[in-house]
Amino acid sequence: MAARRKDIDTAKKSKRVAAKRTTNVVRQVKTKKTQAGEISVPYFASSGEKKGNVSLPNEIFGQKPNKQLLAQAVRVYLSNQRSAKAKTKGRGEVSRTTKKVYRQKGTGGARHGARSAPIYVGGGIAHGPRGIENYELSLPRSMRKRALISALSAKAQMGAVAVVDLDKIGTKTGKLAKIIKQIGMSGPVVVYHANKDLYRAARNIDEASFVTTSEVNTYQVMAGQSLILTKDAIADLNVRFAEKEKK
């Protein structure tokens, strides 16, 4: 009985956690109108030293964030990561006698069947999780695009975006970790152009999350405290959104 109740509590808890994560991710967004033009963010060399500022395209980083769309995109992503693990037993699956509790008439009590009924302690669970639930959700391509632009714009407006030159970083994890530390941005998500050397160097760094421009999504951008872009990543994002517009 305790195990079955634990399964139900686990299913309910996973729903609450997903909802809380969605709220926490979107709550940090401050919507405001941006002026026409380009967004200026700090630029760091491969040594980790600041070398001035660079401009980001306004079409991607200068739009007004849509909090409702961000919340929807985050919810869809988290729901698609969820799997049906909780499983409870119904009245036909529990190990209880199927003998009738007492005769149908003449006792003055309510009519009952077997003690495997959900009303009894140790009986089956009514309407509990079955382990076959499908939590998959979908979001149209145009909405995914607008949600990602909203996420990138929100980070830029919060002053949590930087550009760094990691083209010639090599495969040394220690060198890459030192650069990330020198930049001084907490909990960063590093978006980079597909690069085998950078991928190898980043595999063992826990202080930051690394994702390629072709795989980055709204949740990853919003879940990080800050956003670091490589020079090639900006060009890749321009191409990525331009291709989607043509389609």
C-alpha cells in the first residue's frame, strides 16, 4: 500500500516540480521595449581578457520578450523530457481475496464486494498512474523560433550576454575552464559553432553548459544564469533563423 501511494506521490511531485521550474525560468524575464539598432555586449579574447564591445543583431537579440510564449516553450520542453515511471495496481491486480466481505442483504451495512476494492486499505488504487501515460507535447516551428528569439533577447536585456573568441582553444579542458572563470559570468550557457576540439575540451566542465547553435533551445537559454556566445555562433544563429524564414 505504501509503495502504491509512493508512486502516486511521485507522479504528483513531478508535475509540481515541472510547473515550479517553468515559473522560475520565466519569472526572471523583464519585458521592455528596445530601441531600433544593435545590442552591444562585452567581447573577450581567447585569453579571457576583455577587448571592448561587439554588436549583436537586433532581429535576434533586440526583440521584446513574450513571457507567455516562453512559458509555453519551457513547459513543452520539460513535458517532453518526462517519462511515465509511476505505476499503481488496480483492484484486479492487488493480492487480496476476492471473497465477498459479507452477504448482500440483512446486515444493515452498505453493499460491498471484495476487499480489493479501492475503498479498503490494501485495495487497488482508483484512477492512479498506469505507467503508460504519454506526456509528449509539440510546438509549431514558428512558435519555437519566436520563443528562442524571446529568450535570447531577454538575456541581452538583462545584461547577461557576452561574446568570446574560442576558435583556437584546442582540446585542453583546463585552458577552457580558466577562460570561463576569467570572464566572471556565473552559471553560463555557452553556445558555440560545431567544433570537435571545443566539444572535447568542454566535456568535463561542470561550471558551464555547452550547446551547439543547431541544438540550442529556449529552455537551455533561460535555465542558465548567463549566456556566452562564440563569434561563429552569432553567424550561425543568423543563418539558422534566415533559413526558417525562407521555409
